[in-house]
Amino acid sequence: MNLAQRQEELQRQFKLGIDTKLENSAVEILFFPFTSIGEKILDTSYGLDYSIPENREFVYPVFKLKKQHKCPGAIFLMHGLNERSWNKYLCWAEYLCMHTGKAVILLPIAFHINRSPLSWINPRLITPILEKRRTILGKEQSQSIANTILSERLSEDPGRFYRSGIQSLCDLTGLVRQIKAGRHPLFLPETGVDFFAYSIGAFLIQIALLSDKEALLKDSRLFVFCGGSVFKQMNGTSRLIMDNATYNKLCDYYLNHFESDNRIDRSSDASLIAFNSMIEKDRSAKERYQFFNEMGNNIQVMALKKDKVMPYDGIVEALGQECAQNHSSLIDFPYEYSHEQPFPLKGSKEQNDLVNFCFNGVFSQAAAFLSK
């Protein structure tokens, strides 16, 4: 069964919140409830975000081998910006689980996937918002139904990008503590925790590692795919991410105003410092380069040549020349792809075979790296 067929099968079987033993697979999917411990970041002074119940109480899926009672390790699979379903990641998670023997945890970023209201994916409700934006900003190519909600929210308040990231970081750290303490039903105490991080998920994990004062992640391995850039070099303009007007506003805020914004909660100082250091090359560059160099063989980055959202130059600026030279690679695929769709599945049989081959190439490397 090729990748396209398997993804179709997994989408048919995957039902949010319903434990499932996958057909024709050694893997099962279990769901666990979670209450956000980073909710305090969304102080009521920031308006309606605090009152979105889906963002506070949600479930997250875990892929594990059916035969295992306790899993020998955990891999967090971190998704990209503006994702509204797990569909793209089902094959990724199944492959990593099957080829590492570890449980793969899909923890949604704040206000993404099942941490967002269903109205945010309802075209009938989104269309009037899109038309209003076109009336105010003018109609241009990067606007779409898919990116309207994120564009509107970040245009209203660019600070949401930081606050939702910090909330996600608090939630991630809380779940890692739970695993390490043996309070998660799938894991023994002190189970190792590693990461497969894609796109903005890599940005989040880089900040998590840089701000890890508790040393929870000191032995963690990080495999980055299509991510790892400093913020300044990212290009978020995409019909699947955000429109151009929003991206320009976001850049202006974080490059020119973020450091002086007195609304920012300075109490989580390590996280704030780590976030700020990932905004552009020269912010705390010496400390950042030293950190990633010291990770040594615990970090591996794979970038795509035609990736316009997370360009390789920005990855080098984040990691430093030495780390990038020793622990990153720049590859290309022999078919048309994009950052958002590195493995497009609706082509000819010949293209699908190439996609299948490239998918196996990427994920066999990731699985080998994360199996150690």
C-alpha cells in the first residue's frame, strides 16, 4: 500500500476522541484528556481568547504499538502553523511509531486543530470575514478561506502569536513532567522524550530547549523537518497560513515593537528570552549558537531546497554555521512540492511513486535518529 492509499485509510479510521486499533497495522491510537496549564497566559485583559473552551479542555492522540502496555519512549510530533486537522500527520505518526517502537504524541498547539472552535473551519461563517478583509485591505492573491481566521486574529493582535506559543510551551512542559514522573498511564518514570518537529513546531521546540531551566529535556533528541529558522527569515505569506497584510504586520510588531511592549508578561523570563533570541539572527546569537553546538548529535535538521516558508538561510542563522554544517542537510525532491505539502498525494502514479520514495527516505532517517 502506497502513501496515498495509506493516508486515505488512516483518515477513514481516525475518529477524534475514539480509541482505535488500526486495521492492517501494528499500531493503535489512544486519546487522553488534557486541561491547559498555560491558560493563565490568556489573561482576561486580552479579551475573548480566555473564554474559548476548546482551547482549555481537549484530547490529544497517541500512536502506540498494540502489543505494548508501557512504551519505551515518547516522541512528540509537532505540527505546523494554522493546521485545522491531523490528517496530514497520521502517516507520519504511524511510521515513526512502527519504526522506533516508541509512542508518538500529537499535542495540538494552542488554538489549532481540536483546540479551536468548529466555526473556524466553517466556510459559510468564514466567507463574510474574508469579504470584509477584502473590502478593507483590497483583494490580493494570498487571501483565502483557509487562512482568514488566523489572519484576522493576528491582525487584531499580533501578540497572540507569542501568547499562544507560551501557552503551548507551558502545556508541553506540563505533559513532559507528567511522563517523567510516571503519572502517565503509558510510560514508566524517567521515560525518554524526543521530538519530530515540523514548521512552526520546530520554532516552539527550539524555544522549549533554550528555556529548559528544569533540565527536563537535557537528553532529548530533536529531528527538524522543514523548520528551524529564525522568525525574521520565515515567510508566512501563504494561502494555507496567513495573508500578506497579516504577515507584514506580524513582522513589524516582532522586529520593531515586541521588546518594548509593556503588556508582555515578564514573569516567564526564560521563555521570553528564548523566544526573543529566535526572532532574528543577532539577538543573543552567541548564547544560541553555543547551545545548539552543545546539543551535538542530539539535533538533526532536514530542509527542502524549494521551501519558501522556512528557507535554509534562516535555519543557518538560528543554529549558527558550525551546528548547521555538522547537523543539517538541504535536500530536494524530484517533483513539485511546497512547504505546506512536502508529500502531495494527488498526482499521477509515477509522481505518487516518487512521493512514496521520498517520504520513506525522510522518515527512515528520522526514525533511525529518534530510535537511539
